[in-house]
Amino acid sequence: MSLIICPYCSENISEKAKKCPHCGKRMNNNKLIILIVVAVLVVVCIVGAFWWGMQKKQQEEQIEGYLNKVDELYKDFDFEGIEECYDALDTLEYDVSKQREILEYDRKVYEDAYAYYVAINNVNDKLHTGGYSSLRNLIDTMKTPTRNFEALEINTDSEIGKYIGGVKSNIMYETFNSEYVNSTKYNLDYGLTSWGYAYVIETYTEQIAKEESVFDTK
């Protein structure tokens, strides 16, 4: 049988003694206290882990919700709403620094990129249906949109940027601009050849207008 020292009188006593035979003081059951403390700690850890897991799950659901909302807002190019979502994601400690860079780029190029998209599709539609009175005047409507579009930088991380890059790399784009939009060497309204020019130009605009674009859903 092991002996321990009484904490009150310092005499040796049995470790199983409930009371010191020398001073009469009652011994505390340290093992029971330890077991209780350990049990409490285990319960606290389990409850804490469960609470943390629920908080983490709720945070992940919130993040997913905001990211889905951003996708929906991009369909309408609601840049203010997108920024609000990014602000909310910041508070959830989700890194949106890269997305913010793309957002700023999209804000800068959107107007001119979309104006070009509308203009080239409008010209192509009118060429296809014959809905114009002057071929020269119709092509001249591309001058300003093309000049502004040319000045846009390409960012392939952005869907708008991919459209800009796709159009600029289209072999028809450069020829259409140099031969017809930015040049007046051809009399596009001359009665005997106007239809031929219209046919040729439509082959250019049709290919450019077919370029896959984020604007197709607008």
C-alpha cells in the first residue's frame, strides 16, 4: 500500500485514507476531482467543436450565396451590386482581391466594349436584311465604336476581356477596319457595285458578330 503525505500535518498516511489518523482532517479525493475536470473539459471541447463546425458551415453557405449572387449580377453588369457582395465577402474573410481587379477592369471597358458589340451586330443585321439606304453611311456608324474599341486593353481573366481579345484576334476584324471602316477608297454607294461591296462586307461583319460574347445574354 502506498503512502502519501498529509497536506495538513505532513504525516505519512495511506493513499486510500479518507481521513488523516493523526490530525483528523478529511482528505480530498483528487482522482475524482481530476475525472470531473477532465469530463467537463471533454464536454466543453465537444460543444466548442460542434459550435465551430456550425459557424464554419454557416460561413461557407454565406460565401457560396454571395458568389452565386455575383454571377447573377454579372448577367446585368450591375457593378455596384457586385461590389457590395465583395464588401460582404471581405467581412467573411474571403479573399476577393483578384475579383476586385477584374471588376475594376470590367467597369473601365464595359461601355466601349458593349457599344462595339451592339454596333457590329446592328450593321451585320442590316446588311443581312438590306435594311439600309446608304452602305457608306451604315459602315460609318462603326467609326466611333471601332476607335474606342481599339483603345481597350485585353484582360483574359475577364469575360469582357476575352471578348475584346477574341474580336481583335479575328482576321476579319483588321481587314474590315482597314479596308472599309477607316478608308473611303471605295465608293460603297455606286449603283453597279454597291451590292457586291455589301456582300463582301457582310462576310466580315458576320464572322466578327459570331465572336462568343458575355453580352449575348443581355
